[in-house]
Amino acid sequence: MRTADEERGEDPRDEWPQGRSADSMETQVFTSADRPRPAAPPADPGPVPAGADATRVFTRAHGPVRESAPAPGAESDTVHDGRLPDVRRGGSGGGPHDGGPYDDGPFDDPGPRRAGRRSRPPRRLRLGRIIAIVLLIAVAIPPATWGWVWWTARQDERPPSDAIVVLGASQYNGAPSPIFQARLEHAADLYRSGVAPAVVTVGGNQPGDNFTEGGAGRDWLVGQGIPADAVVAVETGSNTLRSLEAVAEVFDSRGWGSAIIVSDPWHSLRSRIMAEDQGMEAGTSPVRSGPAVLERRTQLWYITRETGSLWYYWLFGDSADVRDDLKDHGTDAA
């Protein structure tokens, strides 16, 4: 079929540039700064004839982009700002991620991303670090316990209580040892001060003894003017734990609940913990006189011994059956 130009005898190829053939002519647009830009299209090019193969050229930072013109009557809301960070293609029926050539990402731009950065996984404790922490705790616990024993020894608690409990120590044929006598004197002062209406002396006897620690303590208190009906002797118990177990039975039978424990300063913490484990509400009022508190060498020995005895109780649930061999200092049940 001949075209209108051919019928008029005009050849469109006469207008082509020299040296260019019809087969090599294509629509080309150069956007580089050193090349001339194409003339801007008219503001209103008018309707596109049906069946015409028209193109629209859009310029991006990295080169021209060609997009087919929409069909007559279709609307396009394509926005081109040079970078095309977010393009929606009208009439395509797709969303912001329709896979088209202008799908540069979601509408909500999360902002610039740092290239080459990866999310760092959470730190985990390594086995060596765990072992180091365990060893540090194991090394720190004995000195901390030693300091706890020392601190408790310096406290003097005297709240109103049901009874004053005097832990036994050695006696010689019914006569309290110096350590035991110092405890009994302190208990008598607490009774006279109105701390409690009753005093409990506790302690059994050693093989070959004719008197018990509890009985010797009761007799001494009565001889010092304490009413006999205010003194209760618990004549059993070979160590601190057994003695406090026997005292707990007396408290249950009399309906008592609170106690002030009288012992040497370094013995206060362990005896209080044991009494609380027996269900008593216990406080401590240690003695401030006697052989156990006079000499620095004796004090260090008792604090160190009590630290080991306390850990023995925590680990094995029993008292360390150790008694002091210094008879002139008296002995207290361990």
C-alpha cells in the first residue's frame, strides 16, 4: 500500500541527515550535560490517535528511560523527579511493588542504609568467662563470711522477747567455767533490764561429768538472785544445734516464739541462724567480757573457727563436733 507522501511524490528519507540510513534512525535522546537536550514537548500535545505507537521519554540520573504511553482515556499518576525513589505505574493494576522498571522500593523510605554493615549478634557469655566468675565467687565467699561473723559479733540486739537463751559451755563439778560464767552474768543483766521474763540455760554433760551445763547455769543464776521460777534448765545437747533443737521443744510447749541468744560474740551468727532454722524469732546479745574476747589471738582464732563451722552447717546441716581444748578458757559447744 502506498502512503500519502509516496502518492504526492515526496520521499520522507530526503529529510534524513546525511550519512544516516532509514534503518539506523531511531529515537535517541541524550541527557549528558555536554550534549544538547531535545526540545521540550508542547504543553498539550493533544490526543494520541488510536493505534499510534507513541513514546514518552523520561530522564533519570543514570540515563533515559522509555515508557509506553497509556491507552486513550487511561490516567497516569506517574511522578518523575529525576531520581524516581518511588514510582507507581497508573493503569497497571499493581501496587508499589509490581515488579516494573520503576519499582525502587516501598513508599515509606526507611532512610539511607549503611553499606557493608551487618547486624551484630548478641554477645554470649563464653565458657571461660563463666568459669572465671565462679572462681571469683568461690574465692570471695570465705572472706565475706569471716566479715559477716565479725560484724554480727559487734551487734547487740535487745528487743522485748519471750525468753533469754544462754548457750552452755564447760562446767567444773557444777561450777561454770570462765566463759560460761561471763554468759550467765550477761543474761542476768538482760533479765534485770526487762528484756525477757524468763532465762533458759541449756547444755548437757560430757562423759564422766556429774553435772550438766544447763543445771550448773540454773544454779548459778538462782544463787545470784534470779527467781527460780524464772529460770528453765534444758539439760540436754552436746553441741549448738542439738541444744537449740531441745530449746525449740521447750518454746513450743510454753507457746514462746522470740528469743535473745546469749553467747560469745563470734558464736552469735551461727547460733542465730540455727535458732531461726528451728522456727524461733532470734536476736543476739553477745557478751563483752571473758577470756573469749580479751586477747586478740583468741578473737582471731574464734572468728576463723566459727567461719568454718558455719559453712559446715550450711553444707551438711549439722554442727561440727569440735570442742575447745583450752580448759582454762572453758569450752563451748560447737
